[in-house]
Amino acid sequence: MKLSFWQLLLFLFIMINFGQCQQWPNLPQNKNKIYERLYNATYRSLSSLLSPRCSQVLFNDNNTQSEYISPQGLSGRVIPIGTFPSTILALEYLYGILCPIRNLPPRENAIQSFDLVRIAYDEKYLITHIEFIAYLGTNNTRITFFTAIAFDKNYKVCGYDGQVRNPGLTLDPRTNEQREAKINTICNVTEIFCTGTLQQYSSFNDCQQFLRTQIPYGTYDRADQGNVICRFVHTYFVPLLPTVHCPHVGPTGGGVCIDKTIDFYYNQTNFLACAHTQ
């Protein structure tokens, strides 16, 4: 049977499109499945920031970290809180800063709940871009995070890169009493946990005087700079790992609570490079 020109053209069109379907598996239906898995992984990761799960992840109870964190490691940053190039630091800051930690005094701004406001998906990699509101402390103070999260092939977190909206306006102390309370917290924590070769100040009074007169008090808008606020943030982590964090609350800032130029933030690694290709 002879085919007409138009029949032959239709046949070729069908075969070409069939070949393309075979060659490119990421059709819209498949994309929807990927995006659904990314949404679930993102929501699961945010939920792990809530108590008591956050503490279980931080201390790796029953190998809990393996449910959320990629075996290839974790790195990240949250501006203006800090930059965390290693797994241990990225874990500590992600789960330690807003989480009530067992056997330690209550966090004044522990996360109580969150709203995932919006989510967008990268077209090529397992990355989500999200905006979420965290509700902190007994007053449910709202603070907004804009974060990109990278996932490995098993949809476990391997990197994050975030920024906080108006942290100073939201969290800065309002009175001299509140400012003094943070200074006293730094000195108390340092006196208890930073002893022996980790000692940072000669006395409690020496600590107070240094923080009052030798460095700026600062603001949460510059919470990774050489100021009191940066040292206060690090009091959350000193009890967890004194050998790492005692220098951060001391006079030198330990290379962390130090003044940084704008170039510092542009010269960092790509914290999302670990994301698996779709």
C-alpha cells in the first residue's frame, strides 16, 4: 500500500515525537512527581526544627540524623547569623539556635511552629526556594526566613543558603536591662564551660568590662560580626562543644565573631552545589 505525502509526513511526525518521549523522561507528569517529593522533603525538614525532634536530630538519637541529613555531609549559611562550612557546624546552627536543648536552660526564642508561605522548585536540580515564618518563644514572635535548600538523590538535605528578614527589628533588646542580661549570660556561660585551656577571661568582672567597653554591642542585623550579640548567639553552642565555641565568646572572637567585609559573603562556596540533578 502506498502512502500519500501527507500520510507519510504524519507518520514521521509521530515517530519523531515518540523518539523524543523515549529520550527525555522528564515530562510534566514526571516533574510533578519530583516536585511533590521535593515539597514533602522540604516540609519534613522544616518540621524537624520543632521540639522534641530538633534535639533528637542534634544529638543523633537512634541515628535520627540519617532521616534528614545527607550522608555526603552538610554545609550552609544563614545571613546575618553565620556561615557553616562543615557538617558539625551546619548541624549545630540549624538545629541548635532555635531548638530547646535538653539539660540546658530554655531558649528565649525557641521555635514553636512555622508557616510555609511559598515554595518554588529549581528546573534542573533538587533544590527548593522557600519563604517560611517561624513563631518564636512564648509570645509567638514572628520572623521570616528566605532559604534555598539542596537535596541529594534520596531527598536528604545536603546544603542550605538563607537570609532572615529584619532580625534586628525583631530580636534586638529594647532596654538597658535586657542588654545587660545578655552580657551577664555570656559571662556566666563562659565562666561555667570555658575553663582550663579554654578560659577566655580572667574573671566574671573582666568579662563584663570587656563586653561593655571594648567592643560594640551590635545588633542581630550584624550577628556574625565582632560584637556582643554575636558572642551571645554563640552561648547557645558553648555547652554543646566548648572546644569549638569558647573562643567565639572570648575577646578575640575566635575568627567567627569578628568584623567582616562585604567581600567575605561573595567569596563563599556554593552551598547548593551538592544538589542532585533531576
